[in-house]
Amino acid sequence: MLRTEESKLTSWYFEIDRKLLVYVLVMMVISVICMISAGSVAAERIGQPWNYYIVKAIPFYFIGVATLLGASMLNTKWVMRISWLNVAVGLLLLLVTLVAPHTINGSDRFVSLGFANVMPADIMKPGFIIITAWFLAKMRDAYGDDIFFNREAWRLRWLSWWPYLGVFSAALLIIFSHPDLGTALLYLAVLCAMLFISGLPLVIIPAIALAGFGLLTIAFFTMSHVHNRIISFFTGTGDTYQVTQSIQSIQNGGLFGQGDGSFVKQSLPDAHTDFIFAAVAEDMGAILACVLIVFLMMVLRRLIVNATAARDKFVFYATGGAAALFGTQVCINLMSTLHLFAPKGMTLPFISYGGSSLLSFCLLFGMIMAIVREDKWK
């Protein structure tokens, strides 16, 4: 029995994408360093000890590593079961936000579990990617390559566009109403990417882009914070304190960083979450900040390599969706930090403080490594 267990573990070690696994573990180590750097000033600003946030984050790092490794050892059947459960729990918690939300910074997107506050839209990202990939693969099997214009694919039945789009649209509207425009647009962008790699005709892309623009327009006229941020971004007037402090923090860091001489980040809002990159740039300098960007791009490249090498359509769609989610969220966070995009309150994957975000990405990457391993070796 012992030899069998050792053989399974050995097989896992040699079959897993070790580069991607190491990349994720290194990102979590970088996150600890960043949390010590940026979290200390954020904690002192609210009258807490310097190690307040890193102490709160440590359990999530251990749970995240266990989730990553455990998920990477699963087979596809268990990946699907966990994904269905993940989506079901996420949708249930989204409904809870409509009746008993936990409000943080004016947003009703959180649910209090007593021991922690969770963001349903964050925790259901892994299930969303995997279930969407499964749905697209099943649609291709049932209706052939033309799943977008095939009339059979639009008939009212369980395996058709209507059930999927109905559930997705309802979830998207709840996220949008929190209000959380950034996450709503992120989900829409990732879905568009997954539809595109599954053969979406180019003529449909303008319609989807128009839908996204419609969401943005509605938010502009109905949500004051969205209106103010967009006006501030394009005119430079109004409340630009966050992005101004972010840019000044990066500038103060110079090429090699200020270390203990960093002072701008002390007044940088959300230095440990949304603007952690600016705090790190001031502490460690532009050179190491650029190294961090290059490393994030290496992770994205690894996901794309796995997607293009996939033999199974399901694995191709899932890995491509994970790449779209990771890459889009990284771009939105960095562009907001550098004032190239209106602030969206979005974390930097694996780096920013936030248990929901960290655990969801650990689960997603673990499941991606599991299905890639099975696709390649089984």
C-alpha cells in the first residue's frame, strides 16, 4: 500500500506542470514580502500594530497552499464536482448579498460568515471558468463547430444557450447592483475571451462590446462613484487623491527604492490591496517593480502554453479562460495604479491582501494544473 501511495505522489510530481506550480508558490512568497511592506502602513493608519494584516493573512497563505496542492492532485471528475459546488455556493451567497449584505467601503458585495468576510463574486471565479469551459465543450459535442448560429443550440432545453445565459445574466446583474462595475466587466470580458477561443464569429464581437459599453453607460448615469471616477480620470478634476498618491509613491521610489525612507505610501489608500504595486515600487524601486510585472507575464505565458498544447477542448477552454481571467485582472489593477484606467477596486492576483481572492486563484490554478496533467499524461 505504501508503495502505491508513493507511486501516486511520484507520478503527480513528474506529471504536474512544475514551472506553473513554482511560479504560483513564488508569487505567494512575494505576497508575504509585499504584505509586510504595504500592510504595515495600512495597519498603522487604522491604529493597529504594524503586523496586523500579515498576521491575519498567514492562515490564508497556508490554506491557499493546501488548496493549490490538493486541487492539483484531483482527477477531472472531482474538478467538475468541486466546480459545481463552488458555483452553487457562490450563487447562493450572491443572493444573500441582496437581503443581508455586509457593506465595506460603500459596497454591498460582501457576506459576513462571522470569522471572515467573503466576496461571492471572487470565490466563484474558479467554478465559473471550469463550468463555462465544460459547457462550451459539451455544446461543441452536441451541435458541432457552429454553436452560435445553430438553431438547435438555441432551443429551450437543458443543454442550450438559454439556461447558461439566464444564470450568467442574473449573477452579472447582482454583481453590477452591489455596485461592483469592475468585477461585472471582468466577468463579461472573460466570458467574451472564452467565447472567442471557442469560435465566436467576429461579427458578434461588436454586439458584445456594445453590451459592455451599455453597462458602463448605465453605471455612469446611475452610480455616483463611477460617474466621479470617470470624470476625474478624463478631466483630472474632482477626487483624484488615490491615483495622485499612487503616482507619487511610484515616483518617490525611483529606480532602486526608498526602503525605510518611504513616506508617500503612508498616506496611500488601500496600499495593501488595490494599490499594493505602488507601495512596492516606492519601497523596492522601479527595477524590481518591473521584475514583478515580468514575472506576472511569465505566469500568463505558462497558462497560454498549456492552453495551446491541450488535446481536449475542455482543457483548452478552461486553461484559456484562466489565462484571460488572470491577465485581465492584472492589467486592470496595474492600469488603475498607473492612472491609465479609472480605479476599479480590483486586487493584484496572488499579491494583494484578500483571503477570498487568494483562495479562489489557488483553487483555480490547482484545478487547471490537475486537468492539464490528466490531459497530457492519461
